[in-house]
Amino acid sequence: MVEWELSSAGLLWRDILLATQIALCALLLTAALVAFRGMQRSLHAPLGFQPDGVVSAETDLHMAGYTDQSSLVVQKRMFGAGVTHPWPDSDRIHQRAAAQYGRKR
């Protein structure tokens, strides 16, 4: 069986490597926490516009057999119908949902 003997130079290198490992671990942990806080702040940052009450609709007219030329006409017609459609007020929708599920706003 071989017994390992560590000289003072070997102990010095081991201590240096251990201190380097601890420093790198602390650095990576700090960087991860800073990145996490930045991500949290970006999720709650204002968008620059209010998306409340926005309705989005997407259609693939190629599946219905329309070509690129004919789908443009249909898209314009759909957009015109959406602009003139009397959408219900979002406050009424919330009140209706609250009454339906028994919740107060």
C-alpha cells in the first residue's frame, strides 16, 4: 500500500486550489442571483402600452383554400367587420363572470 506524503509545496497548492474553488463558487452564485433578480424585474416592467381590452385573432386562410391574392380581400373584410363590431365593455364581462362564479371584484 502506498502512503501519500504531502510536502509543504503540495499543501500550498491544495490550499490555493481550494480557495480558488470557493471564490469561483461564490462568484457564480452571486451572478445567478443577480440574473434572477434582473429577470424578475423585467417580468414586471411596464410594456409601454396597455394591453387591456385588446383582442387578437389569427387565421390561416390557406387552409380554407384561399390563395395569397384572394386572402388579402378576405382579411380586409374581416378587419372591417372587427372594427365595426360592438365589443362588450370589459367591465361588464368582469361583472358577469364575478356574478356567475360568486366572486366579488
